[in-house]
Amino acid sequence: MPNIRPVSDLRNYNDVLSQIAIDSPVFLTKNGRGRYAIMDIEEYEKNRATLKLLSELAKGEQSAKEQGWLTEEEVERELGLK
């Protein structure tokens, strides 16, 4: 269940911060609408790494569509494995 708190709860920020854990961010609302998310730094770094990996994979897929795919033998040759 998501942990949703009003932004005014930040007056007692120690209580809000104590509720943050990996896979358990705290969502803050302002005027009844979602506004901020506070998450554990490890989770943040993991999310950034995942986004970077997905971005690189998308670039590779686009390149393959434009220039064609390499065969297994071509990849091994390019990497110097054969």
C-alpha cells in the first residue's frame, strides 16, 4: 500500500523520513494532489541505472533496425572471440 502524506507533514520530517525504505517511497501531496516522492537513495540510483540501460538498449535496437542485425559469428569476430 503506498505511503501518502500531505506535504505539511514535513514539519516533522524525521517521522516522514523514518517511513522511507527500499521499494517503499513516501508520496507527498499538496492541495490534495500528488506532488513529490521521497525515496531511498539506493532505490533512486537503481532506477537511474535502469533508465540508462533501457535508453542504451533502445539506441541499440534503433541502430539494428537502421543498419541490420549482426549474426552470432559476426559478433564473435567483432569481439575477437574467434
